[in-house]
Amino acid sequence: MDQDPSSIERKLAHIDLTVEAQISSVLKDKRFNYEPLFGSHPTPGEGPTKKTFLGKTLSAPLWISSMTGGTGPARHINQNLARGAGEFGLGMGLGSCRSLLSSDEFFSDFDLREHLGDQPFYANLGIAQIEQSLLNGSWDKIEKLVSRLKADGLIIHLNPMQEWFQPEGDLLVRSPLETIDQAIHKNSFPLIVKEVGQGMGPKSLEALMGRKLEAIEFGAFGGTNFSRLEQLRQSEDKKGFREMALIGHTAEEMVGFVNNIFNKNDIEINCQQFIISGGIQNALQGHHLMNRCMGNSVYGQAKAMLMAAKGEYSEFREFLSSQLEGLAMAERYLTPSEGKIQ
Ligand SMILES: Cc1cc2nc3c(=O)[nH]c(=O)nc-3n(C[C@H](O)[C@H](O)[C@H](O)COP(=O)(O)O)c2cc1C
């Protein structure tokens, strides 16, 4: 029988590329055991295992983290993000919907429910807006906002560092925890609390895990950093505090904090769902952190989603489908190499 010509080319390439293909043992990824014996390949289009999260079913444990809205290209980006969430069965958080509290000019940037079908979809406001609405008695405006967007609930972003760095930032007049408690007490819709790129320490996480929240999103240190972003927008203001942008907690550290809290016997845990986000570069990193988190978790990305969703929808589709394929492969052939992070 004739030899397949592509196999001849392949064999030649193997010989040519052998030297280039050497990888030093020091580069080995120590996070996983590789077990080639027990799985079959995912078939084309077959993703990872479905996950129950926020009371709904996700086709993959992947979350589109809160970003934009209320400006030129945001509508196109948001529509791509929402279409992707709908098509691939993911969850999505909107970027800050603050402008909608005073004007409907950009309502269509955020009006994305039809693209998502029944997938989890959350509105988003900063802690300062929540504080002000509660103090001036306009909470009903937030209720209307969530209902008009047909959102499942609201994400409150905690960003005291960012607001402080921003010349036009809103300064808080009381602690975020007091505001969150009052918002929980209103019992209007499910609430998620997140940071925006510096993460949270163990005391904040313990306080949040004790409360009746739907989930906590890390917004950890190690990726997009809003204190740094505000510094980049300014020339001189607060330059002397540059080092403040270096404060925070990575997603890996935060998984450790969460696990320590689960291991304490003396506290009541009311929130056990986590969106592990902030500096997550790829599916393998997400898979690793979810493996180790003792709570029910998915992983979230902002910057990586933004880069992929700026152009044509087909590019974003490609980005999502390769992440899902990567996750499916990881599920079949990798197991965690160590125990849970403590
Ligand atoms: C362009 C952009 C806009 C963002 N806007 C918001 C926002 O309005 N509300 C919010 O909660 N987080 C916002 N974030 C923060 C992200 O949700 C996320 O917490 C942070 O970027 C860290 O994730 P990453 O490292 O994957 O980018 C924004 C991020 C980006 C990149």
C-alpha cells in the first residue's frame, strides 16, 4: 500500500524539529498529575462537565467578568460577550450600570438578556452607589434597574482603593460591610460581592462568607488592576501613593483563605459559591484553582474576554471554544498533584 503523503511530511518535520522541541525539566507544571490512562478524547464541540451554579446550569464553569457599558464600542463588545455566554452556556456579569440610574441613553449597551437566554446574568453597581441609594432612600431605582434588565441579581463591586485614586472618585462615608448588610436586609434580589483587581484578605472573605450572599467574586490581584489604571489616567495626582496599587491578594492566595475559613469549626458559612477571577490567564489556571477551592466555584476572566470580544463575534467564539476544549481535556487527563491549598 502507498504511504500517506502527509505522514511522510510529518516524519520529516519530526526529524527537523527535534532539537527545537526540547523542554527543560525545570519548566514542568507541578500543579497536576498527568494520567493518560483513563479518559477518551472529547469529541468535537464536546465541552467540560456541566455545573450547577447560582441556581442554574452552566455548560462550562466559566464566567464573563464585569466590564464595560455606557460608551462607544461597549455595545458591540457587550453583545459579543452576551452572545458567547448564551451560545456556550456560561454566566455573565455586566460592567457598572451606574449611568442607567440617571439616564437611559446607553440602556441598549446593557440590555442583553435576549442574547443570554436563561444563563446567569447579573447587573453591577459600585459600593458607593449602593451606599448613596440606601442613604438617600432611592433603593427602588436599583430594584427597577435589575428588573428592567431582566437580570438574575446584582453584583456589588468593592473598590475603595480605585475610588480614592480617581480624582472624580466617590468617597465612602461608612464601611462597605454596613452597606452590604443593609442591602442584604432589603432582600430584593440575589447579591454577589466582588473586588476589581486587588482581591480581598481573609477577614473580608470571612465576613462575606458568613453573609447570605449568592456568591463572592475574587477580582484578585495579578491581572487588571484598577488602582494602577487610575494612576495611568492621571498625571501628578497621588503619584506618591503608587505602591498602593501593589497591595492585594492573588487568586491562589484567596483560594487558600477560603479553604481555611471552611476548615474553621466555629463560624456559620452562608455563602459557598465563588467566582475565581483576577489574573486568570487560561483554562489550565482556572481548572487548577477550581480543583483546589473547597467551595462551589467557576473561574472568571475580564481582560482576556475583552481582548477576544473586541473584534468579530467569530473570533470570540473561537476563543471560548478553545477554552472549553482545554477544560474538557484537563478534566479527562489531569488530576490535582497536591491536596487542597490550606
Ligand atoms: C475594561 C474593564 C472594565 C471593568 N469595569 C468593571 C466594572 O464596571 N465593574 C466591576 O465590578 N469590575 C470591572 N472590571 C474589573 C473586572 O471585572 C475584574 O475584576 C478585573 O479586571 C480582574 O480580572 P482580569 O485580571 O481577568 O482582568 C473591569 C475590568 C476591565 C478590564
